[in-house]
Amino acid sequence: ELAGLDPDLLVLSFVLNDPEPRHAREREKKQVQLHPRKPNTAWGAFLFRHSRLFAFVWTRLDNTRIRRELTTYYLDLFEDESWLHCKWALGDLKELAAPGGIPIAMVIWPIFDAETFDDTYPYLELMAKAGRAGRSLKWPVLDLFPSFRGMDGRRLALIPYTDSHPNELAHRIGADAILEFLIESRLVPIASEVALPLPDQD
């Protein structure tokens, strides 16, 4: 659809789960460890159904396991053939835009599943790796992590610990950073003078 749209600019919003396999069966195979678990013994299942305390402790422990597995999941996406296919797709996008002379900018979003956005953030190297892939294609690249540095990730997630997509606040912060990036990169026209009607002197 690129030729029909005839855009002046493409802004690629890159998220750290974008290297996921395209086919659903392959994704499900990779994500099998991310699903919640229930006790698989008779006594455990009984206590899970009838003891609120047991169910609460079990769920908290399982959530901790899922968060640990999720970190491993993202790290693996940037190591196996999923990342290779992702880089091929980025190259294909550049080739599609080239005949029309359409510039491309890459914006890399963090995953909002960390409590604090600081040097302990587990995906810093993944964001850097994505950035290197974009710059290797001669694209301007914006890493949004500095825009959120020092903030509490729970204030930025759509549903803390459940849905790590950016919420309204994160989108507003990201939008401001993206606009500044596009202006500094001279990817959008800047009206240095705007003709406004003069105020009525009467």
C-alpha cells in the first residue's frame, strides 16, 4: 500500500517484542512458559480452590516466575533466528521505501514491566541492539528510554505487571520526545514564520 499512500515520512515504532515469530504456532511454542500455572497435585488443587491464603501465595509466586520467564523470553528473541528475520524485515522496509525516496525514522519503545527505569533495567542492551540495527540502515534512531529514566514503570504500564504496553501518560511523554526528535532530525518542516491576521485596531 506504500505507493498508494505516498507518505512524506515513515516513523517505525519498534517495540521489543517485534522480533517475535510471525506464525502463531511458533509464537505459542516460545510463550508456553509465560502462561499462569495452577497446582498439578490433588492436595495443591484442593487448597488452591478452598484456601484464599494458599491461592494468594501461589499466585504471587507464579507471577514472580512469569516475570522472570518474560525477561528470558525477550532476551531470547534477540539471540535466535527471530532476530535474524526481524533484521531482514527492517531491510525489506528500507527497500520498499527507496523507490519513492521516502525517509524512515525509527523510534524504540521500552517494555513497561520494570519498577524503576534506571541502569538496572533488564532490556537496555536489547534497545541498544535494535538501535544499532536501525543505524546500520542509515536511519535516524530515537531510543525512548532516556525519556522515562528515573520514573516508576508501574505509572507507565497500561496494567502494571499484567499489560506492559504504554498507558496514556507514557504515550504523552513519548509523543513529546518523538516530536522533538523529528524536528531536530529535520524530518518535518518547520514554519519559521506563521502569517496570522492582525488584531482589529478598532
